[in-house]
Amino acid sequence: MKTKRNIAMTGLASLSLVLAALIPAAVADGPGGNHYGWSGYSVVVTITNLTKGQIFSPPVVVSHRPGFSLFEPGQPASEQLAALAEDGMTGPLTDLLDGSPEVISYGVTPGDGIMPGQFASVEIDVARSWSEISLAGMLVSSNDAFLALNGESLPSYLRSGRFTHTLYARAYDAGSEANTESCDHIPGPPCGNPGNRVTEGAEGYVYPHSGIHGTGGLDPSMLDWNNPVALITIERAH
């Protein structure tokens, strides 16, 4: 089985009253795994929300061999990624990861989400060589926006435990739902309507998200963003 561990979130008050009813099945618990036998070490991945007003659903973080990808820009999103990008549901994606021979380890940040300016951490295992890391989480006040890293190589100096690796994540559009910006189709605040989607007019492929424009009920002065949307720090677990 794949090794999956969650560690306590730091710097974030519980969002259960805000998101629990809005993002069903947002956190998948239980062990993950490693198809190769264990020869590696553990890292702590910390995700800081850099947006002004967007809440992140709990991001899924995965270490894997080269050749695996959560998505391909310009290609349709998988059903599992679409479920995360539209409603913050991690279960379908973690089920997919659990069945992939290229996946080394995965985890989901604990708690109900990451508020603007706050952060959450998860511990995962990586191989000593040829490890890459990917992650994805929904920007919940959107139709199908998600923050992501996709196949970022991990430097060998992480093994020493003396250095921290820093990356930045941008927002993508899953292209699986039309960007109505209508509260009828938005799971996060101020709307609270998960599971409602409009596919007519959806782009049909993953591409860099252009943000919130105020064409529906969402206020771009609070909910729009500039890339990058998240700071990612990775350090060896001690």
C-alpha cells in the first residue's frame, strides 16, 4: 500500500463551519503506498495561500516517477481532476493515485481548507532518485479553478535536511465547467452550492485560468487573483 501521512495544520483555524457543508468528501483519510519497495526519505510540503480572498480546498500532494502527470495543458481534464476542480472532492483523485504504479506516495492536507494568507502542511515519502512532485486543490469560489504543480523535479540536496526547496503554483482552469461566475454553480463562499454545474460553453481542456471577471455574482475585488496563487516549500522531515 502507498504511504500516506497527514500532519497537523499550522497557522490555520478550523474552517469546518465554512466549508464542511460546501465541499463534500474534501478530505480522504487512510494510508497510501509505494509500489517499488521503500528506499527513500520523507518531506514536509507546506502550501501557503497567496490570494486575497480565495479559499483553497485541501490540496492533494503526490510524489511520483517521471512520466506521471495530473493533467496535460491543452488536453481534457480527467474525471477525477474535474471533481476536485469543480467541488473540491479529493476522493476520486486519491483513488486514482492509489492505483497508479508510477505513484510513490500521496497525502491530503488536514483540515477543511486553506484560508487566504494561511498555510497547511502534509508529509509524504519520496524516492532517493528520480522523484517528482505534483499537487492540486480547488479555488473554491470559482467554477472549476484549481492551483497546481505538475511534475516538478525534487533536487537531491533535500536529502541532507539542510535546505528548503521553494516553488510557486499558479491557477488553472479544468475546462470541464463553464465559467458562469454564478452563485448557482459555485461551492465556496459567498455561494455554497456544490454539485451544480453547467457544461455547455465549457472549454473542454485545461489551460491557465484568467481569473474572476465579475460577469456573475462573484466580486472580483475580493475573489480575483494574480499568479502565482500559492507558495510551496518542501523540506526534509526531521
